[in-house]
Amino acid sequence: MPGAPMLQVFNDNTKHLQRERAASDIETSRRVDYLRDEVAARLCERLLDIKRDFPSVLDLGANACNIARALTQPPDPSSPPLSTRLSHLTSADTSSTLLHRDDHLPFNDLLTSHTRTTLPPLDQSLPFAPQSFNAVLSSLSLHWVNDLPSMLSQINTILKPDSPFIAAMLGGDSLFELRTSLQLADLALRGGVSTHVSPLADVRDMGGLLTKARFKLLTVDVDDIVVDYPSTFALMQDLQAMGESNAALTAQMEGGLRRDVMAASEAIYRELHGEGGETLPATFRVIYMIGWTEGEGQPKPLERGTGQVNMKDILEGGKN
């Protein structure tokens, strides 16, 4: 429940200021949209598999309306864009500067009806009535939510019956190359390890969290997107320009990243992950999830004990 005691992992105010500052540099912010645009496009491919129209859709944590832009792109030359199946799209985000960054670009005119809503801090209740939307989408925003169980429960509440929640979020092993390099540099120079990359949810946790939030017919899968950078400095500059810098409370208590640690991590990164090339790979592990609110006519699992096939027979190849 919003307002209830919870484990505070991220500083919401720090994250809000990071995203506002990043979005204020419009050209640089657009240049580093490559990851959000790619994940938004892959998320919309999952919506393409659902053969129905959606009168009202929420894009929760919309960033710069990357999903809205992806919806206006035809999936192939012979098919209309997904936006033709949406009557109204609400893009909502806590960062007003980022949300409105591209509100004058041509893709806005390709949407039948589109509104932008600035959200309160994510530890507060979502400002939407129960059963308001026929679908909720979310791309690369939920990994900054402190109380993810509460957020998922609220999303279930604002969805109509038999409606999908489709989301993509960064998962636990994202940027493992950068994490390990910084940890080893810390150990060598400081004799300990600091939190330089924010902690993330693990894919193994998401099914349980969705079930606890009353979602049905779950699908959870993982996709790795590898981006090459000329150096660790370039990678961290892009993360900062995205508004994706570290916002963990422990990082603020431990202080910032020292220059000698950063320089040492560059050498370690190249030794461990560089593969002898001029660029350094950075892995973004994206967790995709789909869950449905309960509704009439949905397929339901059979009751325990009603199966007609013995698993022992299958595993033993039908031998007696």
C-alpha cells in the first residue's frame, strides 16, 4: 500500500533531479534514446500479438513518449501502425521535462488521441480511477520503483477486467561488465566495495510479484541488448545523459566515484571484457513481462489432481 513502511533503496528526489537535468539538454537526451527506442519497439511487438482494439491505454513511466512514437511505426510495409488500434493513449511520467521533450514532433499527430500526465512521486498513489484502462504499458521505468509490489497491485486495480499489463524493465545482470570492473577497482584501491551501479530486480522474482499483484496468465522472458562503447567513460556519460545514473541511497552515503577508481576500472574492463577490440561491450538485460487481470472467459488451470497423464511415465519415456 502507498504510504506504508517500505525498504527505501533509491532516493526518489535524486532520481527525479537526474532525469529533469538530463532532459533539459534536448539534443543530447535525444542522442541517447537508442536503448529506450529499441526496447519500446520490442515491447510493442508483444502488443501486436493481442488481436483486439484498445479504447484507452496508459503508458506508465513514459520517459520521452518512446512507446507513443513506436506505436506510430508500421510493423511492416503492408500493415497499419498499432496506433490505429488505440482510441486514446495517456503517457504518464514523474519528469515533466522529459515527458514533454518531444511534444511538438510529427509522431504526435499520428495518434488518434494523446494526453500527457505528470505523475506525483512514485511512492504515492497513481492518480487514476479503478478500471480506467484497457491496457497498461511500461518501458524502462519500473526498475527505479522502491515499492514494486505496491506499484504492480495499483496497476492491476486501474486495469479493466481481462486486460493486459505489458512491461519491460532492466534486470539484475544489466551492466555486469561495469559492475565487476568497478568492484575490482574498488577492492584494489580502497580495500572494499561501494555501490556504483544501482541494484535491480531479478527475473526469478517477477513471476511471484505479478502473481501476488493478482495478475493471471503470466509470461516473463529476458532479452540481452549489447551496446558497444569506445570506453567506460563514454558508457557512463551516456547513462548520465539518459538520467540513468546511480541513485541508490547507499551510494550517496559512501560518496561519489573516485577518479583513480574510474581509471583503474577502465583497464580492468578492457582486460576482462574487451575481447581485444577497440570498443567495450555493455549488456543491458531487459525483463519483459505480460500479465492479465482476471476476467470472464479466460482459460484457467485445472484443479490439482485432475490430470490424466502421469509425469513419471513422460520422464521415463513411457517405460514400465
